[in-house]
Amino acid sequence: MTEKNIIVIGSSNSDYIITMDHFPQGGETLEGLSFHQAMGGKGANQAVAAQRSGGSVRFVTSLGNDSNGRNALAYYKNEGIDVSLSLLTENETTGTAVIWVDKRGENSIVVIPGANRLLEAGYIINHHDIIQNADLIILQMEIPYETVKTICGIASRYGKKVILNAAPASCLEEEILRSLYILVVNETEAETIAGEKMEMTGEDGIVKTLLGKGVKNVILTLGSKGCIFSNGMECLRIPAFSVEVKDTTGAGDTFCGALAVGIHKYQSMEQALRFASAAAALSVTKLGAQPSIPHEKEINDFLKSLNILT
């Protein structure tokens, strides 16, 4: 298999992770269980996941020219990721996320975008050749909306495949939706784009609505219930793997990064989804977003242990 040239364009943050017994109520003070700092941001998480899963990744992001930003670039280079077109800016600090994790592994997150706001459409237009030369482009919604729209437009003109993880939840124009190869959404994100409540339409109904808006392929992620894939002709339901959950932070991002590699690695979407699901399952067994992302061998070994061919 030749390496897939994957371009991830998106956010990079410094994550400050606090574990606790339960989330505090208003006015309540709790004693936390632990604290640590790690690299994060949906774009960065997906870039690391794609690289560790066996992809050849170029990551375009915007960081502050501060210790967090410089350390992040060095870290990504050490992972083997090409960050030669990423930005360091004096005008904003590196993005930050404060992450609470309770004893059940559930998380609550506050994000301060910082330099991520400065990854502007004009910069992408000036470097449109990175899209032209990509095999696959991965996007999220933690960079400016116009930047995402511009990338999708350029990719469409060149006939390039875009995987958009529409997170955080955002309303999207049909122009963007029609340009996508795959839209990856959770329940909240699906409801926001579809303008419907899943409890009214059901999972299949909301997927059908998204396909009706021009999306070629939809993946609806359902946490511990797995995921649904549909393109209007083929529909797959992939159950989640049963593991001991310590922290769900970054599981969706791990899924997206591994999916990009799995699509190239396997002949069928079902196998690609199982590969991505296995990566996501392994990620929730450890604390933190990027520290928990598994490598290709770990994913393959996990699948083999369950007698699932890789």
C-alpha cells in the first residue's frame, strides 16, 4: 500500500485536563483528583491520529509565537507530521482548552480559540496547491467558517475528497455539504445541520435528511452505540467495541483520523469503519486527547485479538 497524502487543516490547542469525582454545581468547590497538560485541538488530534494510524500527514494550523505554540510545532515534527506551512503569530496566544473529566470518563470542555481564529481563507488561497496535491483533506469547525468554506470550494474544483467533522456543532450551507466526500457528525451536530431532532425523526431519518442536503456519505457517531454509515444506497451499523472507559476526550477525533487511513487501507467502508472504531475504543482507555491516540500496530493487534481481519 502506498502512503496516503492526508492534509489536515484545523485547530491546535494546549489542553489543561482536570479529573474529578463529579462536575461542580454553581457555587460549589471541589477537590480535584489530578491535573496534567497535553497537546490538543480537534485539528491536531486528527492529524496525530492519522499519522499514528499509518498515514502520511501534513498539518496546517495557526499557533501563537509563545512557548505553547513552539513546543507544539516541535512535538508534531517529532510525530513525523509535516508542519512546514503552519503559522506562528505574534497577535494571539496559542489556543487553549480546559477539560474536566469525571469518574465515569465523561468530559466537559471550555475552548479559547486564540491563534486558531487567524487561520484565514486568504492564507489557504495563497497555498491552494496543498489541496491540489492532497489525496484526502480532513477538516473540523474550530477554525473560521469562511476558511472551511474556501477549502471545500478549492477541493471541489480539483475533485479532491474532503472529510468534514462538523464539530463544534455548526449550521452549514448546502454549498459546503455538496462538496464533501464524508460528513462525520454526532447527534448534536447532526441535529444542528439537519434542523431536526433525532428523537422525532430517529437515527435513520436524520441521516436521510443530511443526504437530502447533498452530502455524498454520512457517518453518524453514537458513542457507546457505535456509528451508522449511509450513502443512500448502502447502510452500515458498526457497534462500538467494549472497553473500560477512562476518558472520552479526543475519541471522535481519533475516529476521524484513523478513518482517513482506513479508507485507503481497506477495500470496504465496513472495514475502514471497524479500524476507526477500534482506534477510538483504544483511545478512551487512557487519559487525555493526544496521549491516548493509539499507533497502527496497537489498532491491528486489538482487531486481531478479536479475530477481526486487518
